[in-house]
Amino acid sequence: MSLTKHELAKYMDHTLLKADATKKEIQAIIDEAKEYDFASICVNPYWVAYGAEKLKDTTVNVCTVIGFPLGANTTAVKVAETIDAIENGATEVDMVINIGELKGGNDAMVTDEIAQLAKAAHDRGAILKVIIETALLTEKEIIRASEATVKGGADFVKTSTGFSTAGAKLKDVKLMRETVGPNFGVKASGGIHSRQEADDMILAGATRLGVSASVAIMNDEISKSNY
């Protein structure tokens, strides 16, 4: 890979989603995002307004998660959560699909839910990324979930929450890219700990990376973080 460090930084959603994250820790990732000019910070909805206020004069976006991490909320709750997050300052929202319905063959429900959240996001000037939780899916299910993401009008298909049995795998990223085509967003998240792993994901087709190890990666170090 021949990306400059700044180019690489703009692939990264600098992420802190752990349940016990404190305001001090959220402020730390905001400061790091400013320093390295990451694409976004990705935080739980509670911290969106705080992050948006602190980043309002920067090029760093605020990303949040919807129906996280299980995806089993009702669609109405996910839509309301999306609208609330955007009104609080989020410009990117990462939703979790209803994994059980996907695995049960109800692709129509999954597609319709994505479409409702895509409309809610796009009507308010935000983008939608769709977390399909690849660790829980077969290859055929990954293809179907990726197809539903495109049909639903989202902007990205995303591998993982970082809270399931595994994170992003190169083979899954390649399969997602093959399924959605060359111009659709693909986000790899979970388990990316080094510059080499980040480069490999980008070569496999990722156009965004969800990482908590962003600073370590930028400094060519190796992190042992889960996300």
C-alpha cells in the first residue's frame, strides 16, 4: 500500500463503544481524532451531542450505532434512534440488521428495515452503514445481507459490531465487495490492530475501517484491543 498517513486516517472511524466508556475517555478519542484527522469518531448515541459540539469546527464526522449490538430492536425503535442521533449531531449512523430474520430467510423484512433507516438518515443529510455481523453468517447469508443493504438504499455494508464472536475477515470483505460492486461502501470493523492489517483490508475492498486501535496503527504499532 502507498497511502500516506493522512490518506489512511481518512479511512478510519476512530471507535469507542465499550459500555463503561467515561467522558474523559470520550474526550481522549475526540482529541486524537482532531490530531490525526480521522474520518470520524464512532461512539454510542449518548455521546453524540458531546462529540458533535467538540468537533464542530473540524473535518471529523460523528458516527454512532443503531440497534447495537444485537440488532433485535423493533424497526420503529431503530428509526427513532436514528432520527434522535442525527438531531444530536451525528452525520453517519451504523445500524445492525435483524440477524435472526436474515438467517430465517426473511430478506424482505431486512431490506425494508434498511430502507426505512436509509430514508430517515438521507432525509436529514446523514449516511447509513449496515452492520451484518459476518461472524454469525454463512457465505450465502453474507451475500444475501449485502444484497439487502444495496436494495435498501444504504451507503455502506459493514462486517461487524466488534462485540460478537469475531471481527472482520479478509475473505468476508472480499465477498462483500464482490457482491456490492466497485462503487458501494464497504466497512471492515473489529480486530484490526496493525498497519498491515489495515492495508490488507483496504486491498480486499474496504473503503472504511472501524478501529479502536487507530492511533497505534498510525504509529505503526500493534494494539491488542478487541474492536
